[in-house]
Amino acid sequence: MKFVEWSMQGTEFVNCNCAFGCPCQFQGLPTYGNCCAYGFVQIDRGRFGEVPLDGLRWGILAAWPGAVHEGNGTFQSIIDERADAKQRTAIEAVSHGKETEPGTLIWQVFSTTVTKFLPTLYKPIELTIDLKARSAQVDVPGVIEGRGASIRNDVSGKDVPTRIIMPAGFEFHEAEFISGTGRTANGGIKLAFDGTHAHLACVHWTTHGVVHGAS
């Protein structure tokens, strides 16, 4: 099967309901028995076929009643309102796991576990990711507010830098684990996190999966 050739390079901020580290990263079951998350991406350089995607942002809200691999998930894409019609179609396709080699990328893997795709939203997305400071901030008016900051030692109050490398990962090659908070305003996916797992990563995604060693 021939796919549209596409690529995205940039940074992502993801926050889920699990404890720091997120058991899902290590083939374990979610901390509280179910999985829900939001994630947002800043595209620095990207294209979908001949459609340029540089500078655009997008994200997702997602929830599963149990572990992700058990299925029956609900998913919603949020795309930068600055994107034109072709760019919107392209980003939605990627976020829904289309035009991607099976099993190679998180969005395609997620798509096989989702039974309900809510209508895509087109909104202004304010997104700031500071990898060096291990911090992030996302605001989508009327949809979600999220923050990320370094994990801190409960006794000393000092930062606890935590990094993971996954040479065969289908989301990222390397990520910084941090603490996240987030809350949706309304809509079909309710999220409310306070000091739960989050991560920041430089990503390079393509039709054929993660380009490892991207920075």
C-alpha cells in the first residue's frame, strides 16, 4: 500500500493521568486503571506531500476506559486555526493515524484503539515549550489549559531531572519526564490533572514512523 509521504519535526508536550514515569512507557498498566491524556505539538518543519506545515500547532485529547491496548477510546484532534483547508486535512490525517505505516507511530497505534473520534476543533493554540527549563504551557480558549514543570524533590525542593531514551520507541527517541497539570473547560473528554506524569520531547515523525536520534 502506498502512503502520502509526510514528515514533522518539532517539539511536543504531553500530560496524562498516570504517576510520574507512566507505566505505559514500560509495557505496564496505567496507574489508576484507565488512561486519559492531552498532547500538543509545535511543528518547526513539516510537509504532507506538497503541503507545507511549518510553524503550525496541533494537539489531541484522548481517553480510554482501561489501558490503551484494551481499546474503546475516545479521541479529539485540535488544529491551529491558522491552518488553511489543505493543512487542516493533512494534520487531521496524521493525528488520526492515516497515511502512516502500521505500528510505527503513536498516532497510528492509537487509532487502532479508538472507537469514537469526536469532531476536530480549529482553535487558536498558545503553546510554549522550553526544553532547557523543563517547562511547558498550553492554552486553547474554551478547551484546555495545561502546564508542565520540573519534578521536584519533596524534601529539598530541588529539581529532579529525569530523562529516558527509547531507541525503538514509537513516540519519541528521547524525552524529559516532568510534572503536569491540566484541565479541560468542557466538551466530550473531561480531563483534570494535578501533578501527574508529563513529558517533553523533540520529535521527528514521518510516514514510516519515528526518526530516532532526532533533536
